[in-house]
Amino acid sequence: MAQIIESRFRVLEFDEEDALLNDIVDTGLPVHVNKEREEYGESLQTKIDALEPGNIIEAEIQSESITRQDDTWKFIDLKVTDETRFHFIEDADNHSSHVPELAATAENIGENTARTAISSDGEPIGFITVGQDQGDRFWYGLQMGTNTHEFDIQNLEAIDEPPYEVIYTRNSDKSLLIFYHLAEKDTKVARAVLSANR
């Protein structure tokens, strides 16, 4: 018996065949949804092809299985409501000058993380969080949506409305996680971090 879900989803990741979606209304495990199917019309396929990790969509998806997680789903319809972008970068060792100080602060106060606000031309643009690496499982959970992004995203709402840009990085010796939550897309900060670590 087919199951249909209509909800708001965060787009997390793509592979060759599927898009990984996390239901942000009814928080359950993420689901894999086919990116291409013969029955997709041209309009729907164009919308799917334009999706980026981090986007929020209102979508209707269907599975032939009655259990939510044990099957691959297909799109019935979708609408992008937030063009926020996520980036995940491993072996990222080139960062803002704030990072060493934040790492030392976290260590000195005995906390796992430290955070600072960042600004451009005197205006707040987001924040940087530096924390101790919590292992492969945590890093994988960020990419797969089993560790939620929504709380940190909500902190940006005090600065500006979406779309946002979020860069998740892990340094090469797997000792630190450095996250950039930016209230605008395509800032100088984002361009610098992405170009320095790719």
C-alpha cells in the first residue's frame, strides 16, 4: 500500500540517483527520494534538478512501502520556499583568524564549543562556531540530517530573513569542527572559506 507525505523538507545531500530530505515539520529519519523517474514531467524534473543542499521545499512525496524509512520515495510535486545553501568540507585547514582564538577559548573554559559573531562593514552577518571533533558518526549525522541544523539556522533569523549560507568544515586531523552560519548567501567570508578549502 502506497504512502504519501506532504510536508516541509530540508534538502541535505545528493548522490547519483537520490536526494536526501529531512522532514522539518514531523522530525523523523531522513528519506531518499528519486531524482529522476520516467513519470516526472518536464516542469517537475526542472525543479528537482535545480535543488541544492540546504534548500527548504514544500513537497509531496510517495513511497510504495507503508513504512517510512525502508523504501526510496518519488516526488509528486515540490516548491522551493527557502534557497539556503549548505556546504560540507572535510580536510579544511584554512580559516578565519577567529578560529584559533575560539578553539583556545573552548579549551580554556572546558566547553566543547565556542562561538563568536562576525560582521562586515559594522553590520552583523552571522557567527562562527568552533568545537572539538565528535567523531565520524557526528559528522555523518550532520550530512544525513540525523543531527539537526534547525536550531542554529533559527539564530540567524535575528539578523536577517533567509536565504542563508552555512559552511560545515572538519579539519584534516579530525580535531576541530568549524561552522560558518551566514545570514546572506555569497558573502566575502563564504567565498574565502570555500575557495581556500576546495
